[in-house]
Amino acid sequence: MAVSVLKNASVTINAVDLSSLVESVVLTFSIDQLEVTAMGMTGHRYDDGLQSNQCVVNLYQDFAASKTEATVYSLVGTTTTVIVKPDSGAVSATNPSYTLSNTYLAAHTPLGSSGRVGEMPMVQLTFTGGDLVKATS
Amino acid sequence: MTTYKVLSDNMVWPQGTTISDSDLEGLNVQALVDGGHLKAENSKPTKDKE
């Protein structure tokens, strides 16, 4: 059984590879479910609407040049492209890439979500919307 | 056309590479400049054809 274990996932935000600072990444591919149920039907019927995607990335904060803060701060309130792969290797059928373009970043937590003394601040980014494309080559 | 030099070592292009606007489609260029990842190199005005 060839199950996949995430050990070296690749996360590129705005063309910057921040994989070495990523603690977790959750990509949700979703399509709006539009109800088209009409009189005479005995059950609900649905059709597909627009994509409604989301990508949540948890990163270790790093204020050094070109790291987390330098990459993320100016992205808040704008759209960008996020690319996620299960492994950092070449794109293939067993290592597909997921490109989420025109996705919006509404918020950034530069000092972590709780800001407690002695805590390692984690940056949680939630990219919403945009167009998801999967590639295998 | 504006070209940019890649300053950081964690972009999808190697450090020192020169890229153009077309390479940056779909990206937030200002955020990359603000974050020190890119530096604008030149901006050549386009000539109007007569």
C-alpha cells in the first residue's frame, strides 16, 4: 500500500519558497453547491457553481531578510498565487502541484495568535478564493 | 517593460537572475519589492509608432 506521508511538502507563496518555515498546510478544493431542486422532485438536486477554495498555512515567524515577515506583510489585503506540492521534488503524477491563483489574503498574525510570553510565534495565513489548477507534469 | 533582479535565495528563480513583468504575472510585485526579494532594474519608455 503506497500511502503518502507528508515529510517535505513544498509551499510557495508569491513565488517565494517558504517550505522550510512551514509547520502545516491545508488546501481545500471546493465548488459551490447550487440547489436546483424543483417541484415534482422527490429529493434535493444540486449543480456546481464557482470554485470556493481555501489554503491555510501555518508558518514559523522569522523576521530575517526574505523570510516569513518580509514575504507576507505586504501581501495582506491583496491577491497572489500560492503553489503547494506534497513533496519538493519534480511535478509528476505522484507529486502533483496545486496552483491557487488570484487568492486573497485578508489577515496576518506577525506575533502569533496568542502572543504569550515564551511562545514561539506562529503565523497563520488563510488564503481564500482564487482558481485552483492541478498539474501532474 | 520593467525588469527586476532577484535578490533573495528562496524565490522560484535563482538569486541574481533578471526577470521581466511577464514572468511575474499573477504575483504581487510590490510585495516582492517591499520584502526585498526583487529590485527594479530599469524602466524603458515605449516609443509611439508614427
